[in-house]
Amino acid sequence: MLTRTRHFLELIRFSHTVFALPFALLAALMAWSYRAGLEPPRPWQGRELAGIVLCMVFGRTVAMAFNRIADRRLDAANPRTAGRHLPSGTLSLASVTAFTAVCAAGFVASTLLFLPENPWPLRLSMPVLLFLCGYSFSKRFTWLAHFWLGAALMLAPICAWIALVGFEGIAPAILLGAAVLLWVAGFDIIYACQDAEVDRREKLHSVPARFGIRRALWLAAACHCGTMLALFFLPVLFPALGWLYYAGISGVAVLLIYEHSLVRPNDLARVNHAFFNVNAVISIGVLILGALDLWL
């Protein structure tokens, strides 16, 4: 049982939850701060926090597991991914399908934690799941697939805000979501450079396959410049964020420069380090410093 559980956690890259969850939690803290200026504190904040975390974990799990199902034949044709659990037979298609369905039900059930105060999470649960799963097919018809993935993670802060406040005053969450979209699209373009030749051979669409690795890395850098602009202007829409937050995004700028220094058009050996380690520090760091700023 432990081995099987480990296989499922590896299947969905559970450790990569650190990319979107911190931004959902930061948006939740911002929403609670915004709500505190409108009404007395509510006694059910613990239930709301549980709802956000569960929705994030279940939603991301559904998206990843469905992606592995949709891409199992493409993964088998790629030497880099041929050892994944479905192509290698470590997990069966039936078991992963059942796992995906259970997690989808868990996602919808988690939105019930916001009832009766806020019905929007339940109303939006199925459209959100469809959008998350739709990403798995985007590479088959558009090189903008990286931006679809970014938009999927963009939903984390936006949906957290809607779950706590509704649509009122949502502009800060949208701007934070835009920063997430460009950040994710940028590092996904870098990651996709590894598969440029395979994508061309399999007639799949990606920025590296369409424009070449050198231009792809420039576009990734442009995306990350957009991320910094969105993060820089966030306190304009949400003045509760101050100097600690700005210190945090200064660190983000340094880390993004470091991330791009690790990758060259003729040297992709450190892509995985740039992809996971640096970006995990970015997301967790923004949450910690943003939370400290709001608390102080």
C-alpha cells in the first residue's frame, strides 16, 4: 500500500503543489484582510482555509492525473518520459482513471465547505475542472499551451478570492493571477526546451518547437519581466502590502535572473534545477513575506 501510494504521489508530482498553493494562500490572506475592513471577523475561517487547501490539492491532482492519461502514448514515444508510470506499466490505466474520478469528486465535495455563505465555489467547480483538464489537449493544436497552463494556475489566487469574498474587489487577485500566469508560462517554456525535437517529430505544438530554443528562452524572459511588473504594481491595487512585500519581490527578481542564467540554448543540463528548486523558493518566499507584511 505504501509503495502504491508513493507511485500515485509520483504520478501527480505532488511536490509541485508548491507552485500554485502559496499564491492561493496569499490571495486568501489578502481577501481576509479586505473582508475585515467590511465586516466583523467570521467564526468559520478555519473551515474556509480547509476548503481552499483541499480544493487546491484535489484540483491539481485531477489536472495532473488526467494529463498523464491523455499523454500516455506521447510519453511512451519520448525517451525522457517513457519511464513514467502509465507508459512503463507501473500503474494501470484503470487505476489512474479511478483515482482521477475520486479526486474530481473530492474537489467538488470540498467546495461544499463554503456553503451556505458562498455558493460560487460549488457553481464554478465543474467549469474549473473542465478548464484544468482541457490543458492536456492544448499542445495538440496550439503553441500557446504554455499560457493555458499558466492560466490554469492563475485560477488559484482568483478562485481563493472568490471563495472568500465573491467577486467584490477582485482586481488585486486578478493582477496576482496575471503574475502567476506569466511566471508559469515562462518556466514551462524553459522546461519544454528539453523536448523541442520530440515535439516536432510528433507534430506537437510548443514555443521551442515553433520558434527554436534561443527565441523560446527570450520569450520566457519576457514573460518573467511581465511577472515582475504585475507583482510590482500589486500594492497599488492592494495598499495593505508594503516594504516587506517589496523586499520579497526584489528577491524574486534576483531568483528569476539566476533561473535564466542556468539555461543556455546549447546547454539544457540544468533545466530541472531551474524548473523546480528556484521556482519553489519563489512561490514560498512570496507567501511568507507577503503574509508577514499583512500581519505587521
